Amino acid sequence: AQSVAQPEDQVNVAEGNPLTVKCTYSVSGNPYLFWYVQYPNRGLQFLLKYITGDNLVKGSYGFEAEFNKSQTSFHLKKPSALVSDSALYFCAVRALSGAGSYQLTFGKGTKLSVIP
Amino acid sequence: DTEVTQTPKHLVMGMTNKKSLKCEQHMGHRAMYWYKQKAKKPPELMFVYSYEKLSINESVPSRFSPECPNSSLLNLHLHALQPEDSALYLCASSQVAGGFETQYFGPGTRLLVL
């Protein structure tokens, strides 16, 4: 089955420190990978995606992600964390749905807490 | 502009009520989606409309009835819901369906079924 895994339920980081939110994927064929962020009581906001090309993808709000084919990973990173980055982060992959069409399948989410 | 709007923001309904959720986008997207999200869980796909036609129904109970009146609007009609249907209902849109286009999400409608 095509899926993504987010191994950490929660990540804590001090303000100003670099942050990493991990995601690994399992797909057949070329992966299409996405990162979304959800602030409390809000919808999901698109951060970045990897379709093809450069392994380092730059996105919104200073976030970037590195696609690593050999490790089947797509970790989200930011050089210097802000308190306002505290939110729930979802990794997603294009996967074959039960109805036989390709749709987004989300990881379980990682709660990021940036400590002042 | 990447805005998807949803109304209402909050909805409380009894198990015998009929209500509707509305979603609107003006980005010219031809795919629109309904997701259900429980607290601290990932969104679960319910329905996909592609070019105003229902293309995916992820085995959703018939008490949820989607409707796409035109390319900008998406409704979700609710009838005889159960308390376990209480959740955040998210609408999203993308240029086309297929999973490789970015989906843009609305803020959601938080539904409470009593």
C-alpha cells in the first residue's frame, strides 16, 4: 500500500534552533509528496511539494524539505524556529485510493511545539 | 488568490435535523473535495468532484449527500447524523483531480451532533 509515516507524534524545539519534522514514504513509482500545516481550529495550509527535479524543495514561511530517494524520506526543515511555527504538521503522498483513483493520503501528523 | 471559503464556521444540530455545509472557490479549479477530520487526526477523504461530477465516494454513509451546483460551489447536505459524525469538515480544491496538484483547503466547519 502507498503511504507516508510520521514517526514522531510530537517534536519540541527551542526558539531559534533548527527544526526537523520527519516523514518517510512507501510508494510504487515516482512519489508526489506534500507538506501541510494546520494551526488550531483552522484548515490545512500548503507549505511545499516535491514532484520532480531538485531534491531540496523550498516552501512557504522559510520551510524547506529534502527528498531522499535512497532513504525514502521527505523531512521538513527550518533553520531557525519561531514560536509561531507551533502547529500540527502533515506529510502527504499521492496514493491509490480505495475507489481506484489517485488522491492524497496523509500521515498521522506531528505536533510541533516551539519553546520560547 | 488561493482562498477557499466555507460556511458556516460552526454548526450544532440534532440527530433529526437537516442542514447543509457550503464551500466556494474562485480559482478556476475543476476538482473539489470534502474531508472529515477528527481531533488530532489526519483528514479523511469523503468525496471528490471532478468537472462537477462525483468521481469518488469513499464509502460514505448516505446521511451525507454531496452536491456540486457549478464549478465554484460545493455543498454537503446532512440528514439524520449520529453523534460520532461530530468533526471538522474541510473543503478543498485543486486545478484538477489526480493527487499531484496542490489542494487548497478552506478553514472548515466544526460540526457538533447532539
